[in-house]
Amino acid sequence: MKTELINIIFGMKVRQSRMEANMSLSEFASRCALSPSYITEIEKGRKYPKTDKILKMASVLEKDYDNLVSIKLSPSLTHLETILSSPLVAEFPFDEFGLDAGDIVSIFTRIPDKASALAHAILEIVHHHNIKEEHFLRAALRSYQEMHENYFQDLEDMASKFAKKYKLDDTDLPLSQQQLEDIMCNKFGYTLNTTDLVEHPLLSTYRSVYIDGKKPKLLLNAAMRPSQNKFLLAREMGYRYLKLEERAHTSAPDRVESFQQVLNDFKASYFAGALLMPRAAILADIQNFFQYERWNEQLLLDMLAKYDVTPEMLFYRLSELIPQFFGIRLHFLRFNGSNGNCKLIKHLNMNAMLLPNIDNLSKRNYDHWLAVRLLREMAAIGKVEQFNHRPLVGVQIDNFLYSRERILSFGIARPLALSPQIGSSVTIGFRITPELKNVIRFVDDSLINITVVNDEPDNSKAEQEKTEREAALAQLITEMKKA
């Protein structure tokens, strides 16, 4: 068993015993001739005292020494041990959320039996729904991003410092692949390879592979678009410049080892987007885009060309800057689709919309989503290769009948570079409010297509019978009470 877990279990047992003895932290510390801060460190699992101190603590608590230092928990707490020993807790950087593992211990030891029951319920849910560690860690990252409205000043500052240090002028855009390659090879000592991945049948689906060493290597897939290779180069320099050691070695990553890896991958990608699309320049473009009273898709296409980025890179950058600098929340969606079926690949939900949560969106009640509509429209047109040169752009307003919500969405779709038979679409959506109309002037454009969405909860026959049965039971109880 890991030392950290032993410390946590010991601290949990000390705190539980102290609370059972009705002793305050100060009283217990005084009777043990220890400082309250040191006891706090012990109870939170950060410190493990020497034998003489444990003997004194056991005496004060009137507990057997062997029982106190044993790593065995009572039967009612066994599920807590399972949770605490899981890699999800061991790897999770609680400090990023303003917590540490000790805070979790404190919660568990306040009401240990109920906490253990909760832990058991969580484990049952995870097992029943086959929730993988990777999904949990990625969901934690989304929560972290949404908590910060997906804007990180420190990463913005680091990207600006990097650009200044290596003389990447934001008035001379887009950055060229040659500029980035020169920095990687001459300043960071990388060797670049663009042939091995595309020529290997089993590796041709990777965008890039990083090989560590005294002279690190980055293998890029030659089948990728130049804009994608530039992003991979910028992201690789992000890992180096930000000194992010725990990281994915392939893109897309085959395995997720820890939350720190997921977080570092995100930070390197954020750095790359900020480097390719400098904040001041793109904020001016967003402002210009929003001020038009008529929807103008060409302005989005102009931004793609100006920065030489993919639709996903552009829209993700918009999701980072719009909430922070324009004061309006949004949701970001990316779907992949082929043969009429669509899959949700990535999402951020900063305006608490009810988003699709199923992999296969073949159901008709999801047809209204702009991202899905664009993919199906692209497939219906056929000859998807034409969309490599000019992607499909769309805009719409959704009127939800039940919730009375009105959502403005715009998005872009085009084929994947490595799998051209599969389409990819990205969209951003906003709740339509008076505040939104002050920011995005084209929201009142009468030419924007409006869809009416019946979002009323599904009243199946079984649900209707249940409702009627409950009403009849309530009526019966009322009548019986009067009798």
C-alpha cells in the first residue's frame, strides 16, 4: 500500500477517534503536547508521526496502539478504503480545485458510515455504467475549464512571452510552419520526421508521436493539413516552454494515465491556440464579427484564413475569449459523423444548456442541433472533398417550446483530414437574452433560420399510466383520511 494512503487512513482513524471522544482539536493537541497545526496535518494525511507521539495519542484517545496504526478499517468503512486507494483519488490534483486529499478525509470522517455508503453507491454506479477512469478524468477537466470559464491568464501571458522572446510578430499573421520548425529544431533541439507515420499502416491514424531522448523527436503525419501540423508544433513547444513533463506521447492519446496528464495536455493545447491566434488580434476580429447587423459567414471564413487554423481551433479559441471579454456565456460542441450517425466528441457547457449526452445521435429529437444538421447536410450534398477548400458554414436560432429558451448557434463543418469519409462539425451557442443582443447585433437578423424544438419531456404510455396511478392513489388516501 502506498505511503500516502497509509497516512490518510491513519489520519482518518485519529480524527474519527478524537471526534468519538468529544475532544476539540485544541484540547487533543494540548493533551498530546503537540501543536494544533501538527494534529491538523496528521488528520489530513499529510504527516505520519513517530512512534512516541503515536503512543501518546493512543493513550489520550484510550485506544490500543496496534489498532490505531493498523491499516485495516472497520467493515462499515471498507468502501472508503477502495475509493481512497483508487487511482482517481491518488492522481487527482485537488489543489487545482482549491482542495486537497485531506479535505476529502475530513468529509469522510465527519459521518464515516454515511460516507462509506455513498462511496459504495458511487462504486456501484461506476461498475454498472462501465465508467472508465479516462472518462472521469476528462469530465473533471471540463469541470475545471467551466469553473474558470475556460480562460487562463497565466497561459495567455506565457504565450505572449514566448512570442516576444522568439520574435513572432502578431502583426504578421499567420505564423508559418517554417517559423515554428526553426524554433523547434534550433532552439529546442528537436528532430522532425514527416514520413514514418503516414507510411506505416498501423500508425497512420496518429497525428503525431513524441519520442523522448537527449535529442527529442516529433513524428508528424504528412497526411495532416498544414494548419494542423502547425498546431502540433506549437503544442509541442508548449510542453517544453511550460515545463509540462507528465503528458501524452501520441495525438490523439491512446491512454490517459492521470489527471495531471489530461491537464497538461490541455495547457499545451491552450498555449498553442494562444500562440497561433494572439489575443489582441483575434479579439478585434470577434468585435468586428459581432457588430454586423446581418449574419456574415464570410467573416468566419476570413478568420480561418487569417490565422490559418482549423474550424475546431478557431471555435475553441472563441470559447476561451468570448465569456471573459464579452461577458456572455456559451456552449461549445464538436461532433463527428458518417452514414447519418453522429457522435459527440467534445463539449464545454458554460451556459448550463441541456446538451446531448448519448454517443449515437440517430434519434430524431436531436436533429435540430446545428452541428448535427451541418453534418447531414454535408453528407446529403456528397463530394465531401469540396468542403476541404470551403467548409460548410451555418447559423440558426432554436426556439424551445417547453423551456421557452431561445438559442443562437453558428458553426462550421468539413471532412476529417485522416478520415475524409467522416465529417466533423463545431458549433458555439448562446442563450438569447437582452444582454446578448447588446453584444451580438446580428441576433435579430430576420434571414437567420429559426427552428421550433418540442423539448417537452417524453410522455410515453407507461409514464402516463404511472402519473394517473399516482393521482388515483393520492385521491384514495385523501378520501380514506376523511372517512
